[in-house]
Amino acid sequence: MAIPTWLIPALRFIGANAPKYGPVVWAWLSKNPDVAAKIQQEVQRLVRATGPSSDAMRQSLKAMREQVEYLRRSADDHAERVRADKWAVSLTGLEHALELLGPGSPKADLKRLRDRVDALRSEILDAFLAEQIEDAGGPAPIEGGGAPDER
């Protein structure tokens, strides 16, 4: 069964976990189209918000902030809440940096900021996708190379 094109950007964010976790997740999502649709919407929203412009970064940061709020609300333990709080602080810093880099800022500065936004987005989207799937009763990501948690 082929993985749909909308899931590929999401799996790119999951990184090394994607080859093992991706097929398991896709099989589960195939049986849960409502969850798949919700995740597809979030992935597409972030993909549309990529790009070098300040406006694209603003849209991306806004979407990431909403995802971090979801992660904070659905945190299962203290470590997840702390991680979400740290991401919220990082987002605030990136939002302030973006405001300081107004129109006419050097392209190198905008690229450095974009790289920081992209790196944080990867972390947040990874956690967001896993939490969405876990909250809906799906498999947890593979940690330490073991088998996924088949719920």
C-alpha cells in the first residue's frame, strides 16, 4: 500500500523513525480516516507556510503555536508539559526575532531565522503527529528501535 503524498512531508519531519513508523502509522490511519484527515490538514497547513518570506514564517509560527498549545493540553506527564513549555518560549523568541527583521533585512539573516523555524517546526510537528495518533488510540512512535506500541 503506497503512502499518500500528504503524509510524506510529515514523515520527513519524523526523520530516522519514518521507515519503521511510517508504514505502521499509514496502516492505522487507513483504518481511521477522520484522524488522517485532521493530520492531513495540519501537515498541509505547515507545508503551505514554508518559504523564505516573513509572512510565510509568521503563518508557520502561528500554526506551530497552536500545535504546542494542543501538546500542552494533551500532555500525559510532566516531561511532555515541560517540553511544550520550552517550545512555547522558543516560539516567542522566534516571533520577536521575526519582528526585528523587518522589510529590507539581509537575506542571510532571514535564512538563518528560517533555518531555526524549520528546525523547531520539525520537532513540534513530530510530537504533534505522534500525539494526535496516540490520542486517537493509534500506535506510538518507535523509540530505541523497538516495535511500535500497537494500541
